[in-house]
Amino acid sequence: MARIVITGAAGLVGQNLIAGIADRGDLQIVAIDKHPSNTAVLARLHPGIEVIAADLAQPGVWTGAFKGADAVIQLHAQIGGLDAEEFEANNVRATRLVLDAMKAESVPYLVHVSSSVVNSKAVDFYTESKKAQEKLVVESGIAHATLRPTLMYGWFDRKHLGWLARFMKKAPVFPIPGSGRYMRQPLYGGDFSDIVLACLDGRREGAWNISGQEKIDYVDLIKAVRKASGAKTPIVHIPYSLFWMLLRVYAVFDRDPPFTTKQLEALVTPDSFEVIDWPSIFGVRATPLDEALAITFNDPKYSGVVLDF
């Protein structure tokens, strides 16, 4: 039985990944995450796995979990927020400590989940810290696969399409900045989990840009989410400058907003990410967007599970 340590395990990718492998008899899963309520959700959903609540940016007894491990799946990341220190701690320092723990226990293999933003034109705390994180992985000398996904959605999505769908059901209108014609390449978390497992099982080495196979404008994506989730909320276009100002004011009252001015700026940045034939490369099926959205918002076991920020 292979011992697999998963960091950042209580987030979107970790929860989706573990939902698919928790019953595999050939894997002993150790899940580490610092978010207390979300790790509690993970432990409740999967009582058969070992769940450790720990801050990887701080040295601690959590390093003992790497003893005897056959591989690590590195998912931990600071995605949103307003404080540069949080990105430095969670994307850089935590990664350095995880790599040190792997070396100390001679863990031979790593699947590192990076982000498509390392190839983006955007300049922000997230992008720069993810670039630094990748550099640490490359310089570690540990055999690894690096995966760079685009915007992901699926079960347990607390910050992206999941949050937008919940907002849509509560708000009288749904605001779209400007024209909404900002091309997106959303990636289904279930498909990405299958790619992670393909790397793990095959001990693949290299770096791959993993984009959604379908390109869609943001406004059309929102309409697809509205349809799949059953929401009836009218969609209203708001001038970009007003939208930006509203987010700035909102951030005064919420220090951890679900959507920030930096993320708005990234949304309208004209990026087009490489689309590779990852279904053939990794031997996994690309779930069509409408099908994946239907699974995301209508699964009887997982669709109703909402994670905290």
C-alpha cells in the first residue's frame, strides 16, 4: 500500500481528488490542511483517511507525516486576498518547508500543482508567488510532475464558480463588468483530479499546461452556470470602473473578500493559455462543460457541501 501525503487537501482540488480515491485499497492517504472547518468537513466525508490540521508555513510535528511516504501531492496555495505576506507564507515558505520535509524523509516523488498564471501577463501577489513556488520545486532536485491548471470549478468550489452560483441565487441581479467578453478556459476539477492520479500512478516527470478544452467568454460562462444551478437571476452589465470601485469599497469591510480588484484586473487581462491534448497524454476523458456543470451543481452527495473561506 502506497502512502500518499496531500497538502492543501481540504480545498477544491484536494476534496475532489480524495472523493475519487478515498476507497482505493492500494493507497494510504494522509491529508494536511490548515483550515479548521474545511479539514473537519474532509474528515467527516472520509473517516477512513488520516487528516491533519496544520499550518505548513510553520515548522511543526506535521513533518512526521512524511515518514515512509511514497509520494506527495502538493496542492496548498494562497489564491485570493489583499495581504502580500499571506501569499509569501502559503505559497513560498510553506512549499520550502514541505520540500525540506520530503528531503529529510527521502520521499522520492512529487506532483506539484502550480497555476496557469505563471504564463500570464498579469502581475499580482498570486502570480509572482506561484512563479517563486515553481522555482523552489525545480531547484529541489526531487523527481516531480508540475501541472499548471487554468480556472477550476467543481464540487467544493468556494471562491470561483461555486461562490458565483451561490451569490446568483441570493442577489436580485448578477453584475457583469463591462461587456463580459473576456475569454476563459475553465477546467473541471474532476478531470484535473484524474490527471493528478495519472501522474501519481505513472510517476510522470515534466511540466504541463492544463487548460480547459473549451474556450468561452465570461458572460456566457455565467449564463451556463445560471442554467446548471437553476438560478433565475437577471444578468446586468456594469461599467468596469464602477465595478472596480464597488470591489474596492467592499474590501474595506471584508478583509478576505471572495473577489478582489486584482482578480478583476486579471479577469479582463487578454490571456489565451496553451491547449494541449491532455486527454490523450494522460489517458483521461475531458468532460464537456455543460455535463461538468450539471455534475457540479446537482450531485446528491457533494453539491450541497459548502466550504468556508
